[in-house]
Amino acid sequence: MSKKPAHGDYTVGWICSLEVEQIAALEMLDEEHDRLPQPPTDHNVYNLGSIAGHNVVIAGLHQPGNNPAATVVTQMRTTFPNLRFGMLVGIGGGVPMKTDNGMIRLGDIVVSKPAGSHSGAVQYDHGKAKVGQFERTGALAPPPVVLLNAAQDLAVRRARSRKDPLEENIQRIDTSIRGLRRYKHPGATHNYLYQSHYIHKTPGVSCAECGCDPLQRIPRTIDDVDDELYIVVHRGTIASGELVVKDAMLRDALAEEHNVLCFEMEAAGALTDFPCIVIRGISDYCDSHKNDQWHGYAAAAAAAYARQVFFHMPIDEVKRFVLLSDRYLDGPS
């Protein structure tokens, strides 16, 4: 019988903010482990497991936001002292712009990567308010080099593969189970993008029910990919802030200012003191027409990508980090 993993055997933290994201994450585990004791000061609830030989700690947030994310990370790293890095995995709001891999659409993935003057993530609402302007201050840490290399290797190998590993990973989620039905692909016919100035007519009601004008939708050009289930991955800068962005004009202004590809609400909190890569499945366009229809599939796509990254990380390097950490904690012999 194999040895039961101890606290020090876990090297990767996987952080989700929503229930729909946590379920998708659990479906990606190769093995699930029993829970371990934790100090009374740690209020997190952990799910433990392994993927491709890496032991993983999955933690959720009691509510979205940078502050809850920072608290979860602090407590997680205390209980699991050998966590080397983290993954922030879940949904985000996309900027409908063109990247090297085509137009950003619902169901695509955006992954943080240093670009231009940014480290891969930017806290757009942190800074100084001056007369007539807002001066952004501070910088967030870039993703760990080992994860940047893994993401690049994944892109290279995926481009050369006849079978798409991300699609295979998504199929791990059995949508015939009642509780997992929301992870089905909604269909390309439900991928609507409206003009930035056109406001949703009735909050809380779908576009079809409230009569949003179909003529205000922006025709989307057909990219090279002819399979609507093919997940396109875009890598670049992700914007993090405390606001849920549901304003297309604000979205476009911030995107132009910071050259960001998507918006989310946890990275700035987690990245303060923990090297992480941010992986977001695009569930909406950050406009007033935002709804939950794509939440399940976008969460599944992000989790599927995160799972695949583990297969491109060198296990020996992670184990070597743990051994060095143990020696440092034990002191000289």
C-alpha cells in the first residue's frame, strides 16, 4: 500500500472562487486523497488529490474578491508549507478583441503571461486619484517560470497533436449526471456580442425575453478553427479588481489602457505573496448583457487546461524544491 501523502507532500495550490469552478476542478483529479488535519486558525476547506504525479490542494473562497483570495492563500501556505506555486482557475469576462490566435469568444481560455510592461496580471483599480486622472501604482508578480514553460510546451504539443487533450479532459465531466448538466457547451448560436453602446434592456432577464435588438449584435468573422468545441487559448495580460465589470464602454477603455484580454476578481489578492498562473474560461463579455449561460462550460474549459498543464511540468524539479525546503527547515545536520 502506498504511503498516505502528508502536508509536506503537496506542492501545488489550485484556487477557485465559485462552486461551479470547484466541481470542475475535482473532476480533473486522477486521484482524490483523504483530508488532513489543519490548525484551528485555518478556516479553509480543502480537497486533496493528484494529477500526473503532482499532489494538489484545491481550495475555494467563501466569496469572490481579492481580499478573500489573499486570506485563503495565507492560510493554505501555513497548513501546506511546501506549496511551490498556485493556479487561479475559473471563469472571467473576456475582451472581444483579436489576438495571435484569433478573436476572443465565449468558451475560450485566457492565461496570464508577461506582455509589454505588465507581468501577466494588472490590478486596474489600485492607485492614486489625482486631479483629472487615476494613477495606477504597484505591480503584481509574474507567473512562475516553470508554469510559463509548461504553458508554452502545452501550446507547442497541442498544435502538433491529432487528438486535443483539452477536449479529452472536458469529457471527464459526465454531463449525463444531473448535477453536471450545466457543463455542456451551450452552442455557438448562443455566443452573442452586442455593440458596446447598446445597453441590455431589463436587468435579470435574458436578451431574448426582454427583446434586445438582434440588429445590435456584432457579426463575428469565422476563424480558422471550424470546430465550435475547439478551445482557443489566448495568453497575455489579465486585469484584476474588486468590481464586477458589466459595462462594455468601461471594458473597452480599460482594455485599451492596459492591453488586457480579460477581467477577473482574485489575482491581485493571491499574487501579493504567492507565485501563481491565472487561467480563466471566458463566460461573458463584461457588458450589460452578461448572464450565467456559459459559466459551466467556461469553468470546465479552464479546469481542463489547468489539468493539462500538470503533464508539462517537470516532476523532478518540483520534488527537488520540496527536498530543499525540508533541508532548510531542518537546519544543518
